[in-house]
Amino acid sequence: MSINPARSFASAAPAGMWQLLWIYFVAPPLGMLAAAQLYCAFNGHVGCAKLQHPDDVRCIHCGYEPRVTAQLRALAEESVHG
């Protein structure tokens, strides 16, 4: 028995023991989904998957905009509107 599904498969294949092998393939995704649901239940909305955003690039996932870009955009709108 191992935590690695590939290692468990390699041992089960020659022995022909397939009865409990399914748990090694099903349990990790179910555990991941359960952990994600618990995180969302206790922490509410999940913003962006990125831990850090670059200082000069806008994020297309969450809408994060660097301060410099936001200031330049505000100046551009100000100059257009007079």
C-alpha cells in the first residue's frame, strides 16, 4: 500500500489485485475538492489564484491593476475630458 497511485498500480498489476485500487485514484481528487469547498465555506469569496501580482501588469483574472497604470489611466481620462 502506498500513497502514490502509480506505485500502487505497479504492484497490483502483476498480482492481479484490483479490488481496492480504485481508492488510490478517487481519493486524491475528492480530498482536493473537499478541501476547496471547506476553504470557500470558511473564507468566503476566493479572489485570485495568484499569490503575487507583477508590479507593471494588469491581472486578467481578478482585475488587479497596478497603481502606476491606474494613475496613468486617470490622467489620460482627465486630459480627454479637459
